[in-house]
Amino acid sequence: MKTDKEIEKYKSEGLLKDVSMGDDMVGFLIDRMDDVVSIDDSEIFPAPPHLDEVEEALIEGVIKQGEELIILLDVTALLEKVMDACESA
């Protein structure tokens, strides 16, 4: 999975050595953002089974905007995955 490869790369570069759970603040570095949209829960659908770029466990759902699918990440699951990788470092 792409996510696992990225986490391994960060681990090998020593970028996750000081990461720990607790009262730390978390931030995200966004390399590109196209738009901000407001949606209702009724507009969130399950992810199609053939999404292979993102690990399925990290997807909260998708929304359809025109002909595009927008993936909604499960931030908690993503952070847990990173923390698990840090603990095994």
C-alpha cells in the first residue's frame, strides 16, 4: 500500500522517532488543496471496492461532486497507523 511505503520512508529518514501519543498537538502539511466544500452526512457514500491508491481502512467514505469522487480520510485511523509504525521503530 502507498501509505505503508510512505510511513516506512519517514521512519527510515528518522522523521518519526520523536512521535508519541499523549497531549501532543497534531498538524497536517497539505501539499495541495483544490477546494473546501460543506456536505451533509447523507452525501457521504461507502468507498468503491476498487480504490487501490489508498488503504481501504483509512477511508471514511466518498462524496460525488459532478463526475469526481472525493475521498474522505479517516483521520483517527491514519494517526493510529502512524503511531503503530512509530512504536515499532
